Amino acid sequence: MIVVNLDTQDSILLRSNDTSFRVLYYILLQRDPRNNIWYADFENKELICNELNISMPAMAKILASLHEREILIRLSKGKYQLPDYFLDC
């Protein structure tokens, strides 16, 4: 098991060479902690793109990658959930 701290800029997710894990860091910060839902609206995606200096098409590919790896579960258009087993709150 790997524990990831979100309250520090020294998070293992931010230190990763994999951009999708850096995106995941910001998704975890933006999610609704009560139900582990993240809304992929323009504002949330734009904040992540600006923070990591990536384009919207790159962001779309990263979200698809996280979905394929079953880190994000698509509930509907623009609405994702992180699996319960993925988070230990």
C-alpha cells in the first residue's frame, strides 16, 4: 500500500514522472470527499491544465488513461468517481 499526502507540495504524486499521476493529485484535491466524485467541468480541468502547463487535448488523454487503469470510474459525461478501495479516508 502507498500512502499519499495531499496537504504537501512534496507529494509522491507530484514527484512522479507520469503526468497522469500529477493530474490525479489535483483531482484528489478537487473531489467531493463525501462521495469521492470529481466533476470534470471546464473550470476544474482548466485549473489543472494551467497548474501543470498541459493542453486540454492532453488532459483528455490523461483522463482516458486514468479511466483505462480503473483509477477513475466514469459515471456520466463530466462526472467521475474514484473507487472506494483506492481511498482510505
